[in-house]
Amino acid sequence: MAITDQNPKDVVVPRNFGAYLKNLGPGIVVALAWLGTGDLIDASVSGANFGYALLWALLLAVLARYISVSALSRYQLCNRVGDDTIMDGYRRIWRGFPGILSTSIVILGFVYNSYLYVATGTAIYHLLLPVVDLGPWGISIGAVFTAVLVTIVGTRKRIFKALEIVAQITMAALVVTFLIALFGSGVDVRHLFQGLLFEIPEGEGVLTGVVTATALIGAVGGSAANILYPYFMRDKGWIGPRFRKAQVYDLLFAVGVLFVLVMSVWIVAAETLHGTGASISGPEDLAEMMRLAVGDFGPYLLWIALFFVAFINIPSQADVFSRILVESIHMAKPDRKARMATRATTLGMPAANLVRADPVYRFLQIGLLTIAPLIFSVPNGPNVVVLTVLGSSFSVITVPLMIFGLIYLTSSKKLMLPEHVNKWWQLALLLGVGAIGIWATYTVISGWF
């Protein structure tokens, strides 16, 4: 069952360029969600280690993400069997499919949010440091303050509208921050174009460069965060094939913005750190990179941008990932779904919000994905490496389930409207993304041993 904050009848289909611009929204929110789940640090590490080389991998990674998310959205908008969400489609493959996929996604969401709290707590700590030193509990205090804000945003009735507002503020902060950083660091145009032409880094073996590139492409193309977009799309009120064109433009805008922002970080890292022996392993190293590029004010720009990009991710992932798991529970237990529909009516909630009326949703959203991850922000807290290993283990399940299940759905003439069934080239692209995603995940896991 779809979960939407608006009546689709109230949503006007864009007909001209101005209307398309006015309706941009899901793409902005999800682009920042993608940026916050690792792309920012991945790009800075790659720039510091390889310079401009491997920029082509970033381009292919963004294209892989577009291919995957476009197919997810195409099924949700253009299926012919009345499925409201992509999870309805996955259930047609096997009744246990949504449960396995949604459980692994929620675990990954817990992993993501634990890092995001550390990021926001670190940002707040450093922004306040010139005024007050919060000591060893400074990051924890900042993380708890973030959790309070997240809870306020996450419990709003119109959560997507709140996320859109935060996304607009975040986008402005990021654009200003990285434009200033680019101006300070400069751009080597010749090496920039060389980096987009399948260049292998000097002094590195071909295998090392290819492995790094493949891991980047696979991780982005098969990311669990890709499933956020179809849900944001429905929250916007985009239902049915008439919104396909608006969705395509919105997603193109999102991946374009993502590419520019991530490439900016990559370039700054390449100009300031490559060849110096310096490395990036966390937010403090990013701040030092900004100091080298901009000066003493650079770290403060970074902390502001980092706070906003991490902050918007926590409520968006807590909401969507919780909804996905509750949906799968309702698919397996129709009686519970019927009770929740009655409960939603009793609470005065729209029938479309029956998932949010389920107590399990609130437990997952606030308890598991908003409050529980705070434990990793305490001084000398549990080793976050263990959490990384756990999350990566579940990504082994998530990547093939999402991609190859999607291939089946979008290639089926029984399930898709005739004009939206996969063309041969769309099928080839999806198979390529799926194969690279599985290989990249296998490479990461085998690397532990």
C-alpha cells in the first residue's frame, strides 16, 4: 500500500519548463541522502589517493545509480498490475522477498545513521569549540541535539515537505562551501579531462585502479539508499505513468547535482592532498583539506555543510526504511494491515497512512533508527568497525536482490505497460550494474579475510 502525504488528485502534472523546475523535490532530497551515506568521504579519499585519475569511475558510478533508480521508479509508475510501490512488485517474485530485502535495508539504515550521528556531533562540537569546549562528551552532546531535531522533523505529519525545506537549505550550504573550496584550490583542467578518459593512476597497478573503480561503481549503483527515491516520489504525489517525464527530469537533476558536488570534493582533495602523503579517514581530515584549500575559515564551512547533509539523511532514512519493513509485515499479515487501517481511521489519519499508524513503524523510526544509533557517538563506545562489517554483510543480500529482482520486474510484459518494458539496451545496462555490484561486494567481503 502506498504511503503518501498528499492526495494525488491535488498534484498537477508539469507541462512546461517552469512547472518542471517548480516540481523538483524528490531528487534534491535523495541526492543529499546519497551524498551523506559515504559518497563524500569516498570522493575525498579517491582524490587524495589517485588525484584526478579515476574520475571516470565517478561518472560511471553516477550513471549506474541513475540506471538503477530510473528502473525502480519506472516500475512503480508504469506497471500494469496496480502495484503501488516497488515492494509490491518484489512480492510478485516470491512472497518472502520483501521481508528479506526490507530487513537487510533496515540494518543498513542503522549502520548509516550511526555514522551520520557521529558526523553531526563532530560538526557541532567543532563549530562550538571557539566558544565552549564540551570535552570528551562533546560529540555525544551534538549527536543528542541532532536526535531531538530529527525527532521533531520525523514526527511531523507532512514529513516530506519538512525534508524538502531542509534539503533546499542544505543544497545552498553545499554549493557555497564547495564553490569557495574550488576557487581556493583551483582546477587543473588538463588533468581533469584526462581523469574522465579512463586513465589508470600512475604508479599504481592496473588491478588496483580497476578494483577501486569497480568498487565505487558497484557500491553506488547497488546502494540500499537507491530505494529512497521511489518513496520520496510517492510522497510528492507522483503516481502513474503521466508523471514519468517529470520523474525523469527530476532524477536527471538529482544525479547531475550529485556528480557536480562529489566531483568538487574530489578535485579539492586532488589539488590539496594528492602527492603529499596525507590521507583521509574521517571528518577531521576533510576539515584539514578545506583549511588547505580556503584558509582558516575552510573547516567551519565544512562543518556547516557536513551537519546539514548528515542531518537530512537521518529522518529521511528512518522514515522510508521503517515504512518498507512495515509494508513487508503487512504483506505477510493481511489481518494486521486491516487492523492498522481501522486504527488509522480512529486516529484521524488518511487511509494511505496506515503504515505510519502501525506501532511497529514508530518503534523502528524513532527507537531503532533515530535513538539507538546514538550509542556509537559516546566516548570509547562500541567499535564501529564491527557495525561496518555487519552492514556490509547485509549489503551482500541487498545488492543482488534489488538489482536482479528489478530486472525481472521491468522485463516482464505481464507486469509492465508495453511501452515501458525494458528495451535490450536497458536490460544490458541493468545486467552490467548488477554484475559489477555483486563483484564489488564480494571484493569487499573477501578483503576482510
